[in-house]
Amino acid sequence: MAEIAVIGAGYVGLTLAVGAAHLGHNVSVGEPDEERVCALLAGNCPVFEEGIADLLEEGLTARRLTFMTSNVEAIESAEFVFLALPTPSAPDGSADLSVLHAVVDELAPHLGDRVLVLKSTVPVGTNRDVTARLRTAGCLAPVVSNPEFLREGTALADFMSPDHVVVGGDDPEAVAQVGALFDLGCPVTMTDPMSAELVKYATNAYLATRVMMANSFADLCEVLGADIDAVTTGLGRDHRIGPHFLRPGPGFGGSCFPKDARALLDLADRHGLNSPILAAAVEVNAARQERMADQVMAAVDGVEDPVVALWGLAFKAGTDDTRESPALNIGELIAARGANVQAYDPEAVAGDPIRLCESALDAATGADVLVIATEWPEFTGEDLAEVAKAMRGDLVIDLRNLLDPEAVRTAGLRHRRVGKPEQG
Ligand code: UGA
């Protein structure tokens, strides 16, 4: 078993830390936020992510997991130092590496020959830039890229049973060591650092584009009178295509797809390349949310002081994350156009101009239209007859095709779905 340091206790770092401790490694985590460190040491999990809280407790009890505010102390007995740091979008769309660079500079005098592993999503070329930065500081530590593919909401399950692992670097021995570290019985791609970094961006860019293809087909279904479920089922049964990431909805969001798509566009641009397909996916995604907001406003056209119930704020179910959330974005767009937005989400929150409600029924009370923007399974358990009674209007705009059409119709509500004929 190995001695591992993880720098950064965000959802990637935390999943890695509790997962590695569960696999028997000794893990110390460096995290500058003192409050977060205290909470974690006390066994309080700061992220809503299935299974993490249990493994946090397990790791702390077994004394295989600890947290501290000093990065330098965290790496003291480590053989491998994983960086799981934020790389947000800079205003020009490029990835902002200032946090990563600051930590590399801080650790350089202390790394010795420990293996530095880049977990964060970083622009292609960062591994070699970081290596050069370390060498300038007189540090000879090998640098290995090991991108993360876990999804929010299923982070731990994705970590424990990944489809594959990608490890890239210029030091073959360090690459092999990192590859062997998490032997989870899946294929491991060992490659150069540039390719490892590109796999991560290519995966997110491809999946984001694929979601937008499904949304374009849904638009076609609506005007042609076809059914998107039949179309995506047919597509998914072709083994060359496969069934995943074809669910239509309000567009892609979250902390990764939009940011990584912009970063890849910026990268291509810097090298004099156009990426018209990816650029279109990003543009169409933004326009889609505007169009959905238009649709909601058209439904309350002529209503004085319209009230819109918004079920869902998180960018998808299973998380409290609202970063670049289509649900939140649509809520803010319609609020800016004069709708009173009453929202409920089982985990996520929002502030002005959105009024946060205690329950789905509260949010629906007095609403002219009900918009379902996040696919939380618990919404399917709502008593729709009660919802219909509480609403002022009778239209449900179901941007996730979540509710059972029969149940909505029986409750006396009209049901508008994505890529489906309107009902009621
Ligand atoms: C995504 C990738 O799936 C992970 O592999 C990757 O590790 C992660 O980004 C990252 O780079 O950190 P995540 O952002 O958690 O994971 O969310 P996804 O489940 O991929 O969904 C992204 C967006 O696409 C969401 O807004 C979701 O609602 C939307 N989506 C997804 C659809 O509209 N339809 C689909 O069929 C699938």
C-alpha cells in the first residue's frame, strides 16, 4: 500500500482521498480552507455525494485518512502527490491555472523525488510546463497526468469501477507506478503527457456535442411529430453509437462540460485551428436555454404578475451543484423578464431573484406554469392532483421528460415535453 497526498479537498480530491483510503492506502489531504478541514476531521462531509460520508468516517476511524491546512505537511511522508485543484475558466475561456501554479511553486522545494500527479483538468501541455517550472526551481520530481472521469452524483461509484484509467508522462517508471496504484481491473492507457491531457478534454467535448445532437433531434421530433424516445432508442441500439448521453433536456451544464468545451476551443484557437463543431455545440447550448426561457414566457403571455414554479435548480439530479446549471440559468432568465420564480430543489439552493420554497408543492402553489428543470426522481412521487389544485394555471413544461404523461393527464394538467407531441 502506498503513502498518498492529495492537494485540494473539492469533490474530485475528496473522492480520490476517501476512495484511496478505502483501498488501503494512507492518505493525507492538504486543503487551505480551515473550516473545511475542521469539518472533515470531525467526519462532516462538505459535499453531497453518495457514499463519500461513509468512507470519510471509515478512513478517519482506521487512521488511514487525515486532513490539514498545510500542503507542505500533507506531502511529508507521501510517495505520490496528487493535485486536485480548481482550474476555472478565465474570462477569455482559457483555463485559469493560477491556483495550480501557486501550489506547484509552493511544493517545488519539498517534493524531492516524489511523483507529482496532475488530476485536475488542465490544458494540453500543462504536464510539460509544470515539469519545466519544477526544473527551474531545481526540483527533479517526475510529473504524471492521470485525468479523472468521475461524474458528480456518482463520483464514488465511478472512482471504484472506472471504465478505464489514463496515465501519461515522460518518465515511464513513474507512469507505470501510478498505473499500478489503482489496480481496479480495468484497462489502463499508458501514454505521453499530451495525449493523456487531451483524452480528458476530448471525452467531455465529445459527450457535450453528443447531448446537443440528441437535443437537435428532439427539436426535429417536435416539428415533425416524431418521438425522441424511439429515435434515441434506435440510435442507442446501434453498437457503433451506444445508448449513453442521448437524453434530451435543457442542454448541458455543470462545472465541466461548458468549461472544458471553452478551454478546448481556446486551445485550438491558440494553435490557429477552428473547431466549428464544438463551437456550435457551445453556442447552441446557450441559445437553447434562451429558447426554453422564451417558451416559458410565451406560456404566461398576457398574465399579470405571472408566477412560475421551478422544480430543480441543480445542473442535474444527485448533486447540489448549480454551476452553469441550465435550471438556474432558465430561472434567472425568466425572472429577469418579469416572472415571479418559486423554486424547489431537494439539495441545491438559489437566492434573489428566485424565491426558494420548502417543498415542490409550495413552489407550485399559485403558479401559472410548472417547469421541471432537473430530473430528481423524487418529483415523480409528488401527488399531481394536489399540485393541480395548488396551481393557478394548468401547464407543466417538463424539460426533462420526467413525469409520467398519464399521471399528468389524469391530474387535469397539460404536459409539454421535449421531443414529444404536447398532451392535454
Ligand atoms: C462530466 C463527465 O461525464 C465526467 O466523466 C467528468 O469526469 C466530469 O464531467 C468532469 O470533467 O469532472 P458531470 O459534469 O458530473 O461529469 O456531469 P454529466 O453527468 O456528464 O452531465 C453533464 C451535463 O450534461 C449535465 O447538465 C446533464 O444534465 C447533461 N446531460 C447528460 C444531458 O442533458 N443528457 C444526457 O444524456 C447526459
